[in-house]
Amino acid sequence: MAERTLFQKIIDRDVPADIVYEDDQCIAFHDINPQAPTHILIVPRKPIPSVDEITEEDEPLIGHLFVVAKHLAEEEGLEHGYRTVFNCGDHGQQSVDHLHLHLLGGRQLSWPPG
Ligand code: 5GP
């Protein structure tokens, strides 16, 4: 069996996390090394390694992650805006090979991201 990713271990409750939301499709928890006052990771239960491995059948799931992000942004009071990010691969500086949507907000973010 393939080695479980860190985020799979969080989903399985084998690694603790500060979980803020979950449903049958995804789980959301605070990033351990927050880059903004709000930094939440929204992770599908389906172990898709990265954006590169998303298929057409995942389209409703990916849309769902954004709907969850919007609701969490509202709960977090991010009325001035926020950023949603999927890092992908080496150049995208993805470090955990289980798809996750970053929700960042609570301060003025800059662009380009560096
Ligand atoms: P990536 O770099 O793959 O886009 O994002 C992975 C994120 O996972 C990083 O922002 C990192 O801080 C976060 N992270 C790494 N290890 C842990 C952990 O054990 N718990 C939590 N909650 N977040 C983690």
C-alpha cells in the first residue's frame, strides 16, 4: 500500500490538527506555519496528489473546495478579501503531495507572490 501523506494522516486522525470544518468531501484545518492571520488548508478526502492529477470527474469536488473556502472566509471575517492558492510541483513549491487549497487573508497580500 502506498505511504499515506501527512494530510491523509490528518484526515485519518492519526496526526492532530486544528480542524475548522469537515464534510463528506473535504476537511479544513489551520496551517501549522501560517503566512497570514488566517491561513487555512482545505483538503479533499480523495487523495489526489496535485493539480496535475485532477481529472474531469473531479470537477464538482474542486468546485466544492472553493465554495467551502468562500464560507470559511466569511466565517473568518475576511470582508476585505483573501487569496486561494493551489501550489503545484517544484516550481509551485508544493511540499505535501495531497491536493490542498490554501485560504489566506487578514492582511494586505502582495503580488507577484515571489
Ligand atoms: P504546500 O507547500 O504543499 O503548498 O503547502 C503545505 C502546507 O502544509 C504548508 O503551508 C505547511 O506549513 C503546512 N503543513 C506542513 N506540515 C503541517 C502539519 O503537520 N500540520 C498542519 N496543520 N500544516 C502543516
